[in-house]
Amino acid sequence: MIPRSARSSPLIRLLRYGKTSQPQVFGAIACSILNTVFDLAPPYLIGIAIDVVVNEENSLIAQFGIASITGQLAVLSLLTLLTGV
């Protein structure tokens, strides 16, 4: 006869086993989400840079009140630096 604990779902057993490590598990989940966001940021920033070059004063960044192209590119450079590219 197979013990009841061996018959339960592997996910349920994992959650029971990791109950004492919940802060580390939530920290790992948060780090994984942040890693995904930072991985997806460079292509998005490249798209915004193209938008600045093509649309100039009508770009996405200009809608936030930064009208000059130099200022928009400076903001974009700062965002790129913050994402660690």
C-alpha cells in the first residue's frame, strides 16, 4: 500500500515541505519577476528611442512634458542606465 503523503499532488507536497521557507520563496518569486521585467526593458527602450527619432516632439516621452529631443534622449539614456543594459 502506498502512503497517503506519496499519493498527494507533488505541488501540494512541495508547498507543505517549503512552509518554513516562505520568505525565501516569496523573495525568489519577486526576483524572478524583476529579472523578467529587466530582460524585457531593452527592446521596449529601443522602440521608444525609435519613436523619439521618428516623431520628435510628438513622441511618447514628449507626452510627459519633455519637448526637446535632447531631453527625451537624456531621459531614455537614464532609463537604459537604470535597467543595467
